[in-house]
Amino acid sequence: MMTFQEKLDKIVKKNKSLVCVGLDSDIEKISSGEKKYPISTPTEQYLSLLSFNKSIIEATADLVCSYKLNTAFYESIGHEGINALKDTCDYLVQKYPEIPIIIDAKRADIGNTNKGYVQFIFTYLSADAVTVQPYLGEEAIRPFLEMKDKGVIVLCRTSNSGAGEFQDLKVGDTTLYKIVAKNVAEKWNKNKNCMLVVGATYPQELKEVRSIVGDMTLLIPGIGAQGGDLQATLKAGLNSKKRGLIINSSRGIIFAKNPRDEAMMLRNSINKFLISNRPN
């Protein structure tokens, strides 16, 4: 069976893209956009979410390396939201099986409970990767780590403004996020299925994480609405193969007047940087 990394590498090459579109499909924003989707009943909410997601996927499928679905936007409206999440994943699996699905759930619990999350994310949703929190330690998230063909994307240096409250705390002579990066790279990654989340809003920290983890793939939120600098991100985060990044944009693409144009612009900007920085 193809691993998440192999699947990712294949689509990166095919679509010439490091762009991940985040399907953060906020029902309130969907209802107030140019395409007016009805949301007055739970069934209408389900249909609106699914129709919106399908329209984004159809507009961008040849421009991306993955789709990332944040479960909060689906959980917020109850069972019809979960149905929309499930049916969006099914749509991708059936129509675009070559494109990896990342579930952004930031799970963190004791190991026994995580088995339930593993079942939901990888069996029920048929996803390829998931985001997890490291606070409970390697033992707790082992049910994820044991899924050799799936991606386990560990929060390291997140993109939010308050990220440093804990992540920048000194432990001995180093900071906590660097310890997370080192442990994931050197101890947790026995099955070569670990990755890290590092925000584009912190390019210096991204550069430091890259130096710790070598060529490991990093998921990069923060481009677009959060104001992350693309050029600084690429300069700091690309690995020795000029790859190793999944650059996510959610609101900046899906709620744009023309989502396809925005996705293409981001992909082309990345590729222009790659070409101009190609070794002689």
C-alpha cells in the first residue's frame, strides 16, 4: 500500500504543486458569499457545505498537492456537518483518489481513546493524514504512529499569535518547540510517517525546525489570511530537495472571488521561487 509520503510525492510531481487547499467551510461565510446557499434547515446546511466543497475541489483539483479539512467547521453544526465531512472525503476518494486528504483535528488524548480517533479518521473518513498534539507524549499518540501508511502531523510551532506562551518556554538551554521537533524526528518517526506543523508566520523558527528535522515534510499554515510571507517561508522551509513543504491556504482561496485564480497564483508564485532558486 502506498504511504502518505509516497502519495504526496506523486501528486506534487503530477500537479507541480506544494499547495494545500484548506476546506475550512464556514457555513456562515458560505451563506453570505456570492453564491447564496440556503442554510435554514440542517439538511440545507449539509447540502450547502457539500455543494460548496465540491465546487472548490472541481476548481482546484489540478493545482493542489492535498486538501485539508478542519473538523471544527463541520462539527459546529452537528450530525449534518459530520455527514458533509464524510461525503466530502468520499467524493475525493472516489473522484480524485490520487490527492491526499489531511484531517486537521489536532487530536490529543490517552492512547486508548486515540484508537477511536484513528478509527474515525482513517477508516470512516478514509483520510491519509491527521494533525495531532504532542503534549501527552509519544506513548499516548502511538495508535496514530503505528499506522505506517498514514501521515501523523505533529503540532510544533503553530501560526497563531499566542503560540509562544508555551512553545517558546525554555527547557534547559533550548525551547520547547525545538524539543518537540527533535523528539519527533529522532524518536517518534520509527515508521517514517511523522511530519510537523510550523506556521508561516514564524520564518525564523521554521528555519530552526528545518535544521533539526532534515528533509522531513512540514505542513505550513498561515499563508494568506494570517499574513505569512511566502518568500520567507520558502527560503526558510524548503528541504535539501527543494520540496518538503505542504503550504496551506484556506480562507484566502475558498472565499476568494475566483478560488481557481487564487490557487493558481499561489502555486505559480511557489514554482517561480523554485525555478529562480534552482542550483546551477
